[in-house]
Amino acid sequence: MLFENPTKNIESLIAKSADLTNKPFVHSVVKINGEYEIEEEDIDLTVNILCRDREGKRLEIHDLELELFKSNKEFTLVISKLNFPNEPILWCGVKTLWMNSNNGKKCNSPKYSARLEKLANRIKNFIN
């Protein structure tokens, strides 16, 4: 396993996952609200994933909001572009689908969908 003892710091796990799926950028994670206890499979957490280039300059265009929670015994992730509220939202639970952020209806995936889907799958795999 790539990450040592991920249950101790899920924020680091998320940041490292973002680093791997959005190279060459570096990411930090800021908890917005919620709690988690992975060992007991109890999670309801919202974080912002903030992006920087290698020199430390903020790249707000790549910032994300991630909601991670358990629904019907399944881990579910919802990822959206933090500074672009009209962009589609990724719902990754039992199924993966893209939703229109204005009406919640299923929509076509955006051009950057593969990157966010990889991020969601990487995070889910390390948590499970």
C-alpha cells in the first residue's frame, strides 16, 4: 500500500491522491466540516482540495470541493469544482454519474471527467 496508516489522517490521503491524479501540481486539504472514524466505517466529511504549482503559486482553477459520506453502507464521494459552481458535479457511489449543478439531473461528463473520476476511485479504494 502506498500510504502508511491512512486512517490516522484522511486529509493527507486525499491530498496525496490529488497529487497523483493531477500531476505536476501539489495539493493541500482543508476540512470544512464533518467527522470521520474510518475504522468504524463512520464518515461524513466535507473538504476543499486546494491546488498549487511547484513554486507554490495558487491555481484556483483546479480547486475542488469533496464530500465523503456513507449512504446505504456504501462510501459515496461528491466532487465539484470549488470556484465554478455551474460546472457539473461528480457523484461516485455504487454508480458513477455526472449531475448538472443547477438542477441535479444527470448530464454529460465534462472534458476533465477522467481526472476527477480517477481521484474519486483512488480515494474510495484507500478507504475501503
